[in-house]
Amino acid sequence: MTGPDAPAALRAKGLGFRYRTRGGWALRDCEFTVPNGRVTALVGRNGAGKSTLLHLAGGLLRADTGELRVLDAPPGAPEARARVALLTQGKPLYPRFTVTDTLRMGEKLNSSWDRAAAERTVHEGSIPLAARIGELSPGQRTRVALALALGKRPELLLLDEPMADLDPVARNEIMAALMAEAAERGTSIVLSSHVLPELEHTCDWVLLLRDGRVELSEDTEVLRESHAVLTGHAGQAAALAGSHTVVQRRTSARQMTALIRQHGPLRGDWHVARPRLEDILAGHLQAGDAMRPAAAERTETAA
């Protein structure tokens, strides 16, 4: 269920946040629902508002307009804090603490602490428990921070670019651990990432931000089934107008390739392919560049 009365990990209505020191809105008029039990890809270009949204959900910031509910509770409220874990990009840890000290702190701060889960995440990274946080590599510190988050056994796990400083092997290991957490415990996960290929087989919901507004909040299978990549004679472009949403297109002298959101049957002689989730997300993120003048498109194609 994804209707207005369905249980939701996150639900926003008219949500807005403004950084007064920078000027302008980081988020504006955002309305979306992320259902419970989903692994959600939070995507958008730099400055789109991803970190701001996660900080609002984690209770670190307060909205200027509208409302955000986290597991049907206000962000930062006691009933939300006990059920939500947020891992920010900065991964704040005490550098003079040992790994053991850090996990012990997590146990004292969380009544539902799972020591085995936390220690397993650390051991899988071959991190000595006696090592001081300040002596660890960035990737090792990420593992310890994730161990704190998973040890809390949250119902909702918010991750802001958690694997940016991990090597490919470690990224795969951490992603596997997150997928196991979602599958075994039904944990809702919201994962902000710029690495679109790694989202292809891991996320089943997409929340896409563009210039501080929500452009997509949908099931990934619905996105795959409703989008198509068309290739055909450029003269057929008019057949798409008004019938389908053209997300992105490239036109040479005679041929056009377009990523569309299909609404009903297609007219014309097209070669039709179903795009990967990565292609759909990239197309929407680049949509502002997609409708450039034909001359610019021809120049790019020729190059």
C-alpha cells in the first residue's frame, strides 16, 4: 500500500527549508511518501537538497514550512529518535575513543542495542577493537559509524553518501550488509548516493530531488515499465508531443533518440528498448540539458 493512509517511513507535505546564511531555499514545496520496508535511493545533483532532507528527517534541522513525519512521528521527537538512525557524511566519532569505547557508548545510549550486530560489522572490516578512531582510515571509520547505526537496530536507517570513501570491495560488502538488514528485519533504508549503477539491484523505491523539489517518488519497477528509449527518424518527433513525456532527447540530422515516459500506445516507426534504472535516473537528472536547441544537439552528436 502506498496511499495516504498507508504506513510510511517518511511523509512530507509542503515541506520547505531555507538556509538563511546562504540565501535561497534548499527544499521547497516537497510532497512525497516513502512506504515502510523499502530500500530507497535518494538521488539528485549536488545542491539538490539530499543532505538537507536527511538532516530534517534525523531531527538535526527544523522545517521552515510544511510538515515532515518520520514513522508517523515528528522528526527528533523521542518516539522518532529511538527508532531512527542517521549516518551523516561527516560521520562524527570521538577520535580518542577506541573502537570498543565507541561501541560501549552506543550500548549505553540505546536501550535496544544489539552488540553482536555492531561487533560483526566491525569484525567484517578486520578492524581491531583496541584501535583508536583517530588512527583508522576513512573507510574504517565509516564501518565503525555504520556499526553504531546498525547496532541501534533502527526501524528507519538514513544514510548520507555512506560509502563515498570505501573501495569497491568494501562498498559491495557494506551494501550486502544493508540488504541483509532490510531483508531480515524489514528495516526501511533511505540511501543517498551519486553512484547510480550500485542502486540498480538494491533499491526498490526512488526519491529524486531536482533544485530542491521532488521530481520522482516511485517504485523502481513502475519506473522501469513506464519508461522507454526510442530511436527513429527525427521527423517523427511531433508524434510524441502531447502524448508522452519526453524526459531527454538527442537529435542528429536525421535520427532522434529519446527517453520518454510512455502514456498509452506509441505512434510511428520506432525501435523501442527498456532502459535500466540507472539510465532513467540519469535522464531525469540531466533533463534540464535535454531540451537544448537542435543546433546544439547536432553539434554534440557530431562531436
